[in-house]
Amino acid sequence: MSINISQLIQSMLGAATGAAKGHGEDLKNYLEARAKLIAEGAAAIASDRLEGKINDDDVTFAFDQIKESEKSAAAAVSVTLKAAAQDAINAALNVAASAINTAVGVAIL
Amino acid sequence: MNRSPIFSRGTVFAAAVLCWAILQVGCSAVLVASYDETTDRLLTDLSQKTETAVVRADAGQLSAQDQETFFSESLGTVRTLKARSALFAKNEDEIAALAQLEQRFEALQKHGAPPRTSLTTGLRGTLLDLQQIQIAKKRSSVFSAGLKKSSSKP
């Protein structure tokens, strides 16, 4: 039995897209949570300064730390994208393996 | 002497493509380190301890002694996590994020002020980043397990 290439490509794309979708939703939730954290942090900085609970040095320190933390945010996005790519590639390869097994009539892969 | 080929060029090409496909299918793509439950648990505990310290600092209930204990214990946990993460291949992003977390704790300790909400946004952001890394790894690990299960079916 021969492999229908166009059908296989569609199946591989479908599997890859489905595999990456969950990571996409996680990434959206994470970015929303991070934006909320920074917004609340900025509000707390302003409020604490106005109430005299922190001084100008504290404000500068707090904002510098927020800026520095963007490096670990980049690492989090990088891991999420790599994990999504990994799952998408493996899902597509799994479909290709099944197609080869079906075509040759034996579960080689 | 001119020898006639046993296989046509087309047959050789098709065989090469098939071999390449088999090799590709035989080894799964690995782009990130596998999920580690211990790392995830230690990070969750550290986040919980940090949030507790922040709540107490906001309420003016974190003594200087408690503050120092919080920083030394937190730095101990971060350094344990860094050592553990270095044992896994393809874990560079997590190692870099943990180095950032160590810097956040050290900077805050050196600054000397209580870890109030207003001063810990950077620290809590980096903790959130590391939690997202665990979520991505866990999703991938669950997905890979599902693929192995489905491909092992007769």
C-alpha cells in the first residue's frame, strides 16, 4: 500500500498544530499573569512612596529589579516555545511513523 | 569496463528518503530538558515562603531576625536548585533563570529593606518565570508519554 503524500502532510500538520496549541494557551496565561504582577507592583511602589513607607532609593531599586527580571521572562518564553516546537515535531513524526507502518503492513517503527 | 547498475537512480533515491524518514522517526526531537518533579516542588515551596514573607513584611510583622532567616534559607534553596538543574542536558534557560533568581534574592538582602510587595515585584516575577518553565516542561512530558503510549499500541 502506498502513502498518500498530501493526506500525510495534512495529518502531520494537524497533529503538530494540536500539540503546540496547549503551550500557546499556557503562554497567554503566563504573559497575562506577569503583566498583572508588574502592574500591581508599580501601584504598590507608588502607594508606598506616597505614604512614606519607602524612599526614593527604594523606588529606583524596585524598578531596576523589575527591569532585570525581564531576563528570566525571556528564558520562560524560550522554554515554552522550545517545548511547543518539540511536541509539534514529535507529533508529526508519530503520524509519519504510523503511515509507514500502515503502508508496509508491519509495525516497524 | 562499463558495469550496468543493479538499481536505478530513482530506486536508490527512494531508499535513501525512506532510510532518512526511519532515522528521523526513530529518534524523537528533544529541545528542552525533561520535567523534574523535585525542582517543581522546591520552587512551589520557595514561592509560598516568599509570598508569606511579603504578606508579613507588608503588615510590619517580619522581624529583622525573620527577614535574615528568610533570605538565608531562600538562597540555600536557590543554590540547591541551581546545582540540580545543571545535572540535566538542554536546561540552559532554566539555569539562567535560576542565576537571575539568586541575583534577585542577593540584591534584596543587600538592599536591607523588608521584602514588601513594592520591593519584591522583580523577585516574584522571576519566580513566576521559573514556574512557567516547569509548566511548559510538564505539559511536554505528559504529551510525550501520551505519544509513546499511542505508538506502542499494536
